Amino acid sequence: MWGYVCTMQNPHDRFWRRVFSDPKHAEGALRPLLPVEVSEGSDWSTLRLLSSSFVDDKLSELRSDALFSVELRGREVLLYLLLEHQSTDDRHMGLRLLGYMVRVWEDHLRKCPGTRLPGIIPLVVYHGDKEWKSATSLMELLDVDEELARVLGPCTPDFVFRLEDMSNIDAEELRARSMTAMSQLALYCLARARKSGDLVAELEELWQDRLREVEASPNGVAALATLLRYVLEGSETRPEQVARLARQLGPRTEEAYMTGADMLRAEGKAEGKAEGKAEGKAEVLLRLLRLKFGNVSDAAMERVLHGRVEELDLWAERILSATSIEEVLDA
């Protein structure tokens, strides 16, 4: 199994979760990060999304937003993936990861007392402004020389985390990877959103074929709307530039983008409401349901008003491609 943990207070994290919670996108993104023996030894046909969370009082700001299960040589192995988006690398990343890994193991023992702990490979995808230069092993953080490190080795925890440094991402290298078009686009946008002077122009020049490939795929219109919303939310791109790109991709994508833009504006207005986060999101969702489908039944309204934040976010995304209220709430 593997899980990834990321903070959810910014558009980068939200976009990451929306794309890479899908196993078909996650597989292509993770294969290059793994040791060859792990990548080739895994039975990727067994990859599936599980429901789990590693939230506790000490790490309440962190959420494991996806947990996948995959078999490696007949056993389940945890691959722990962290999205890191600071402007500079974290010199104590190894220590942070150790804390997260311990909590994964503690959660495992709470659910399966008396069992052995699953193996974990820690993974980091970094899309900061500058190249990562800090340590990638826990031992490098200790104040020891080479000889002392050798002596302490058997008695001291140590691991090396696998790092994907996207600070200087190469579009052609990314295009050559064996992964879905959506995952290629997502990684490129995450890497370039804060640094590009004109992200829409880059997408038009380098990624037109991938954009059209996504649009033609099942649920492709909703996927593109998610991508364009991130470009609008996570970069300095002006709304009219994103709207122009949506028009180029066709009327269905333009409609989905405009719905997403309406959603974004409505959410902004709802943020300051005294009713609270869930109530504000429910109000936004009901407004969008009425705009797209007309009358909302009492049963549907009751379900939305009592929905959890996670459900409300999911339903809001489904509006982009759904053809009925039932499809939004019950798909």
C-alpha cells in the first residue's frame, strides 16, 4: 500500500489530490520515483484506492488524502508520497518523513493490533522555486563524521527518501514518460504555475496534443476543467487567458470551465460567512445546482445541507460533467 500526505490549505495541494487520487494517474507519476526492483516487481494491476486517514491531534493540519494498495512480490508495501511546495527545500525533510511514517505505522497497529508493520518507501515530489540541495537521508542530518556514522549505523534509524525535483522540469523528458496525458499536464502545471510568465502560452505551444487527448477521454471535460481551474487559481494567469484556452478546446470544455470559474467566485464569497466552512460550501453547491439543472428537490437539498466538506467538494467537481442532479450526488 502507499499513502500520500499533503496539507490542504492551498490550490497546489487540492489540485494534486484531485488528479493523483486516481490510480491510473498515480501509477505513471510514481513509477519513475521508485527503485527499479520495486517498480518492476509490483503487480500494478492490483493498484487500488483505499479509504484511510492519518489525522491526529498532533498533525491535524495534515491529511492522507489517498491510500493505494499494490502487491510487491506477493506482499503489500507502503509507498508514502509527500508533495512539497515550499519556495526552498526543507533541510529537515528526513525528520519530517520519519514522523509521518511512525504515525502510519501507529495507525496500522490501531487497526490491526498484533500484526507486523508494513514496509514503507518514503517519496517526495518537490516543486519549489529553486533546486533541491538538502539531505535526502536521515543519517545526513546527524552531527557525525563518516567513521562515527559507521559505528552508529546499526543502532540509529536511517533511510533515504526518493526525490522528484521538478524545479527545473524538462517538458520533453516529461512527455516521454509512460504516463497518462492528464498526469503529465498536472506535473507540468504544478512545476510551472508559480514561475511561468504565461502558463497558458506554454500549454498552447507544448501541450496542445495532450490537452486534446484529455478532452477526448472519459470524463475528460471535467478533468480539463479541474486543470484550467488550477491554472487560474495557482498561477498569475489572467481569467481571460484561461477562458481563451478553454474556447480553443471546444464548447464543452468552455462550458465546464465557466462553471468552474463561477464555482470559484462563489466559494470566494462564501469564505467569510459566519455559518462555517461546510455551510458556505453547501450554499455554493446549491446555487450551482440550480444554475445548471433548475429546480432542486427537497431530498437533494437536504442531502447537500447535511453533507460533509469532503462530499461537498466531490459533488462540486462532478457538476462540471454531470447531466443530472442524481449523477452529481449518487455517481
